[in-house]
Amino acid sequence: MDLKGVLVIVCLCALAITSTDAGIPKCCIRTRNISVRQLVKVVRWERQDSRGVCDIDALRLYQKGKPIPICAHPQVEVFIKKLRDKMPWLQQQKTKRN
């Protein structure tokens, strides 16, 4: 195989790895207790399902100004929704960001 063929294969492999995040899912491996002060700072959240690639059910909470999510128990989602209903300014803050 000549040098051009090797270079093409290396470039295609690099493209495949970077476009798929190397096939490694971002899963929570454990959950932790969350304070109300931390819940107020939540900008968005995502559910993690144990029926897929990840091992546990969890809720990934993204806070304002922090790139790494906090992993919480899925029941925390109920508290977040109640908190947003009681404090409408939090709902407005979320819609401004999106």
C-alpha cells in the first residue's frame, strides 16, 4: 500500500472517531443528593435510561456556568418541575437561554 492510501485511511479513521465521540457514551455511574440551592441553578436536564447503554437510571443536571453535569436520582425531576412552577422567574430564565 502506498503512502497516499495509508494517509487516506488514517484521515477516515480520525474523522470517524471525532464525529462519534469515539463511541463512548456519557453515563452517570452513581447519583448523589442535591440541595435546593443547586436545583435553583439547574438550566436543563436529561434523563438517562438503564435499558440503553448506561447501567443506572439517573438524571443529568446541567447548572449555569458548569460544563459537567451533576448526576441525581430520577425522582429529583419532580422536585425541579415543582420548583419551576412555584418560581416563575426560573422558567423565564430557562427560556431566555434557549
